Amino acid sequence: MQSRLKGCLDQPTGMNFETAMAAAEQNLAQHRATALQGLDKAIASAQALGRSGGTSAENLIRLSEVAADIACVAGAYGLEELSAVANGLAKATAPNVVADARAILVHVEALPLLRSTSPAEADHRRSIVAGLAKVLAKQIGA
């Protein structure tokens, strides 16, 4: 059994391998750009929820959902530090978890800082993650 791509390439009017790979790379770049735009919107949404100061169950559930989405997308695109902190935020705001509002807010405020992909800021990002992991451990024992 052959793949669809192989079948297309074997057709007399099919595209050559280089053209197919260039088109695939362009599609991936477009998907990445779209996903990262969505990630930026999710971070802004998390900031709005976190800054509202609302500790109602509904607000915390929504913040937990947004944080989980951020963790998923960030992880898929290699933003490990952002994914780790967003995952911690999701845990801190999960139902039946009691975390201090300040601990939640510091996680929320770290999200845009961790969105950077600059290699020059890698040590700074790792320090933020380590510090927030300690905060989370004190808050919920994670």
C-alpha cells in the first residue's frame, strides 16, 4: 500500500518531491502562525480573567480551561516553559483546589514573559518556571 502523497507524485501531472515539500513547509508555517496568534489571544484572555480578581468558581474554571489550552498549544510548538507555567496555572485554578489569588495572579502575569522564544532569554525563562514551581508547591503541594 502506498501513501496518498506517493500516489500523487507518481502521477504524470503530479508535483515533484521538492515542490511537495516546499508546499508542506509553507502550510506548516501558516498553521504555526495561526496557532501562535491564537496562543497570544488565549494569554490575553487569561490575563483579563486573572486581573479581574474574580475568585468565583465560574471565573476559576474558565481560567483553568484557558490555561490548559495555553499549555497544550505551547507544548505542541516547543514553548516548554510557557506550557509548564500554564499547566501549573490550570492546576491552581482547578475545581476543589484552593490557591491564593496572588499565586494565581503571578502565574497569569508570567505567561506573556514566557511567550518569548529568544535563546538569550532562556535562563530567565527557566528561573521564572523554577520560582513559580516553588510557589505552586507551597500553595497546592504540586
